[in-house]
Amino acid sequence: MNDLFNAGKGGADQAAYSAKDIEVLEGLEPVRRRPGMYIGGTDETALHHLASEVIDNAMDEAVAGHASLIEVTLAAGNWLTVRDNGRGIPVDPHPKFKNLSALEVILTTLHSGGKFGGKAYETSGGLHGVGSSVVNALSAELEVEVARDRVLWKQSYARGKPLTKLVNAGAVQNRRGTQIKFMPDVEIFGELAFVPGRLFKLCRSKAYLFRGVRIKWACDPSLIKSSDIPAEAELHFPGGLADSLEADLGGKATVVPMWAGEAPLPAAANGDRTGRLEWAMAWLEDGDAALASYCNTVPTPQGGTHEAGYRAALLKGLRAWGEQRGNKRAAAVTAEDVLAGMSAKLSVFIREPQFQGQTKEKLTNAEATRLVETALRDRFDHFLGSSPAQADALLGFVIERAEERLRRKELKDTPRKSATRRLRLPGKLADCSSEDAARTELFLVEGDSAGGSAKQARDRASQAVLPLRGKILNVASASTEKLRQNQELKDLIEALGCGVGDRFDRTKLRYGRVIIMTDADVDGAHIASLLMTFFYRELPELIKHGHVFLAQPPLYRLTQGAKSIYAMNDDDRVVRMKEFKGSAKVEVSRFKGLGEMPPSALKETTMDPKRRTLLKVVNSSEDRAATADRVESLMGRKPELRFQFIQENARSAGELDV
């Protein structure tokens, strides 16, 4: 053991690593250095997360009963303003930082705010002392106005640092609350801009979630690209989630009438209130399941403990009803069957919410499961008992879903699910939900970064994504043993499901299209060549029957004002530049790779079947032997053949017929 401790190089290495190598980031510098740790990245989703944080803080004032109106305004220059008529952020000197106002502490110090002790806010959705300071840190400019006790206070910031002192701007009448106006920093987010449609939908969902608030929306008309988005609107929904679900249903036929309600959560042991619950749900005769959940008005797209309580309440309630009615088939029902065909909204308000990650996509409070289940179960039992005929109809509908599920299992009609279980790709293969191979696609991308963008941009129903690590094995020059041992190719073969060699069976192919989607650069072209070589050598039938394609991602984005055009390469960029009019400067952005593209841009240009361009990989040469020779020359084991080909074709590089 002593030999192990003495085995290091010692002296020179230790001297090279000293105290001067330990970096200390102060203030908000960690946020600017690593924004992904606080808002999940620097893409379009992260940009809009800033807007969510500011709006959430205003909503917290409304939910707490101190505000009734929120104004959200998007102006030219990517300026977003959020104003409420709440109490206003305190401006008096902070007891711990006596030279700073409480306002400046909140905007410049991580983990500061009024949401820790539960006294200022019973429930809250904004990050606990992180949201406001993170927005400030990632904004090129931020202006704050606070109206308290009929006095208006103002202060300006740039990239998290105060430009001015807190200034008394004089007396005001009939005004109170906080106004935050900010412009995201281009050094962090590049040319990304707020999307009016996305912000409007966010405001509308907040108004649905809290019926006691009015949200006034305004947007510069020049920024609006869709007729569905108004330039001005006042959003107020007295029916809450019921109004929201009714709008989503659009008159679709339901098994039983929509059921909506609200209830307080069970009190704590000491008698304190723990929060409240609101829901709206409908089982559709024909439609896909859709459950949207929220905690303290914050969307939780990955669900969490409140959804677990929701599922448990409905499952136990229906099973109990089936037992009461003597229906033994009800015992086979699962939560999956109950939620099949259901369109629902679930909103919970609790104290001290705990989320998974700073972007708050999943609720993790363990007690939320019990609280939601207890509160909803009593009401659900009453709902079933109040109309036995409707309850029987609902039970019959759910039992049909259960029996259909069991039939599929018995007939082994779930090749996709069984194949997925055999994979050893934790978190890598993002499969699609459809089992119809004819309408499904598998995107092969290079690396986890591109995989992350592709997973956000895909259609989850029909598009699967498999990230591959770096450049795969060149099967034309590798031994059979190396091919057998290569994990990336083993993963790919198993994901496809059709086998190779003597075990190949095209009827078991799990995807109708296999799309190679690599970066629009030299490395990307090399990886695409390696993958095409793999399919040509090991799975030629997939090429023969037209299953293999090449995606065509753009290399450039050209922007002039609100107009953006994508260019595939340098030559295309020159041509596309001519489409812009006027003397205004055209900004040219070069994508470093698919991982650098915002998911919305990747979807628009490369993954959306309605707008993308795909190249089908074919072996169209009439002389199959010539094709085989060319593959061997370019990808085989003899480098001298590649060198000869380069010498002969360097001046007239053309397309390869592979």
C-alpha cells in the first residue's frame, strides 16, 4: 500500500499545481461562466427560462394575494418588461449588507430572497433567491422600478453589475409593485431572440393556472409572425384549469363529462396549511393521452411526486369502484390504463417545493405524493358515487384499455418495447412511441451534445435518436473480431432490431427510415462515410430497399432584422445573401455543429418532414463490382489505394456513387 502512495512523480508535478491555480469566482461571475448550471444551457429554451423566472416572481405575488395584475411587454431590440401591482421588492437597507438595499442584494447575490422562511410567501414558483440574480447576470442591461409607499425607486444594471445607485425618482400616485425590464446578453445567447408565440402561450397558461390574476400582454407588431398571436390581449380565466382543458378539447367526444375541481391539501401535524390542489380531466373516446402538470404555476413536463399521487388516487378509486360493483376485471387495471386516452391538467400549490435541477422540470417533494393522493381520492370517490352510470361507463372504458394491453403482451406484439429493454444504452437511445415501423425514423447523430439538441427537436411519436460516440469503426478495414467487439456498432445493430449476416430479417427492422445526421463539416462528412460503409458492407439490404438517408443540415444562418435564411454551404451562402433587401447589415452565423444549433432551428431545417431535405443512399451503379472496388479503394485496408485516388481526382472531386 505504501508503494502505491509513493508511486507518483512528486516534486515537479506538485510544484506546478499550487494555490495560484485555484480560481475563486465572486458575485454573479459563476452564472456568466457556467450559465447551463443555472438555466440548463444557452439555447432558445434557456433564453425563455429567463422570461419564466421574472413572470414567476410576479405570479408569486398574485398567488400570495398581493397582486391582481401583471403586464408583460415584448419590444423591439429583444427587450422584455414584466410589471406587477404587488408589494414591490423591499428597498430599505439590508440588515446584513447595510451599504446595500434589499433590492440590490436580491439582484446581485445568489441565494437571496424572501422565499426561504415561508413568511413572505406561503407558496412560490420563482427560484429560491436564484431567479432574479441569474436573470440580471445574463442580461446585457436590466432596469428595475419599484413603487412602494407612493415613492418610485429606480436602478440600472449591466451584466449583473449596478450602473447606478438606487435612486428616489419621486412621488407616485395609484402605482405600486415591481417592474423588471431586461435585454438578454448576446455574449451568452448570441442572436437568439424571444419568440412572441412562446411568451404569449406562457402568459396564457399562467392566467389559466391562477384565476385571480389578469395578465395584460403587449408585443411590438413587427415581431409577430403568426396571425394566432395578438399584439395586445388581456388574459383572465375565471374557470381556471377547466377553461384551459375545454379549450384544448375543442369539442372532442368524451367517455364521461369533463370533471374539474379544487381542494385543500391535508393539513400538517401541527395544523398548518400545506397547500391546495386543482384539476381538470376528461377521457376521450378517440385521442392521445396528455397530462400537463404544474407546481406553484411552474410547468413540470417531467412530472414528479405530485403526478405519482394523482395516478395513485385515480387507480385506487377505480379499482375500489370495480370491487364495489362486483367487477373482478377491475383488479387487472394499472395506472397506464387509467391514463390512456385521458387529457388532463393538474396544478398543485405547496410550500417549499423541491425540483430536480434549476430548470424545475420535475417535482421531488416526497410528501407531495401522499398529499395529492389523499386530497384527490376523496373527491374522486364522490365523483364516481354521484353518478353510477357514468362511473360504470368510465370503468368499462379503462378495463378495455387494460385488456387490450394484456392481449398485446400475450401475442408478443411489442417488439419495440422488448428490444428497448435489451439495449444497454442508459439514457442514450431516445425511442419513439409509435410501433408502426413504416412511419418511424431513427436519427444517428454524433455525440451527446448533438443528441441533446435532436431529442428536443424531434417528434416523440415517430422520431427516435441514437447518439454515437465519435467516429465509428471503419468496417472496411477492421477485422471481424473488432467489429464484433465494437460497442457503438453493437448498440446500433440492436437498436435497428433486424440483425446482421445470417440473422438478418428485414421484417424485424424497427424503423422505416434510418437517417444519418452529422455536422455540415469535414468531420461530419467522414462520420457519414463511415456509417454508409457500415450499411453497405453489413446491411446492404437496407440500402437496396431505400431505408438509409442522409440529413442535410445547414452550415450558416443569415439574419437581417426579423428575417432569417439558412445556407447549406459557402456557395449557397453567396447565393442566399442576394435574397436580402436594403442596406441593413446581414448577420452571418456559422453553426459549429448540430449541438450548437437551437432545437427549434434543427427541427425547422433538418428534422421536420414538411420542411427538411433528405438524400436517399442508393447503390445505383450498374456495375456492382466497380462499386465494391471503389469502396475498397477509399475505405479499405490499403492506404496506397486511397493516395492514388486522391492524386487522380484532387482537381475534379465529384459525387461518389455509393
